[in-house]
Amino acid sequence: MTSAARVDRGAIRFAVGAVLAILGATSAFAKDIGPTNARCDNLDKASPAWASCLDAVKGGLDDAQLFYAGYWLARSGAYERALGYLKLARHPDERILTYIGFATRKLGDIARALAYYDKALDVNPDYTIARAYLGEAFLTLDEPEKAKEQLAEVGKRCGSTCAEYAELATEIARYERRG
């Protein structure tokens, strides 16, 4: 094999990797997109400054950006504030519905969270994040068999090595250890 052939393969690998990175970064289901505001995006997502910056641009955010803001606010424990963004979505998709459910569950309203997870799964039955959070909600309700059913559904859709499977399996094991 000539060195030119090696270079060509290396260039091809680089180009394919770059295209995949671009597609992944701009995917409608990527978590780390928007709001496309350089001032906000340069701030730590867990900081009060980031949340305040978001408030200043809140009215101009599209659904993907509302998801992004709500996702990070929910993940940092600001559940009420997260709901304020997520519920502004004009066309809530499975991601938005799931994180409305997540924030609602974390605020203690399990019944309403279940309804949002169900809506997310009505939109996309293969959305494993919703299934994993639904399983966690069932554990909160002391219904481990239903949680295990969701674990099996997650496993059918993404296998036993995907993050959602591992996280729900871990939560089920913790639940069972608590007895």
C-alpha cells in the first residue's frame, strides 16, 4: 500500500468524522444545541448568570432552544424554572414532554409526570429516555414490576449497554437493596 493510499484513507476518515460530528451537533435530538446566543452559551449552564441570561432572551427562543434551556435547568435542579421554558414550546416533541415529566416528577407530582411520559411515548414509542424515567416514576410509586417492564422495553430498543438501560437498571437495583 502506498503512502498516498494511507493519506487518502486518513483524509476520508477525517471527513466522515467531521460530517458525523456536524450532524450530531445539529441534530434535532442533540441536547446541547441553542439557545443560539453567544453571550448565554459562554456561561456555565449551572450558574445563576446563565439562567438570568436565558430570561433575557426567553421570548425569542424556538422549541429546540426552549428544550435546551429547560433540559439544563432541570438537570441542575431548577425544576420550576425548567417548566417555565419547556411549557412555552409551540409544538412539544417527545424530548420536551419527557423533560416536563422529569421536572414534574422531581417536584413530587408523580401522577402528572406519568401523563407526560405517556404523551412522549405516544409521540415516539422508541424514545428510551422517556421509558427510563417512566420506570423511575414507577419505583417512586413502589411498582418495581412496572419499572422492570420499562427496563425490558428499553433493552429491546437500545440494548443493555445504552445509558438509559444502565441508569434504570441501577435505580431498580437501589430500590431492591432498600427493600
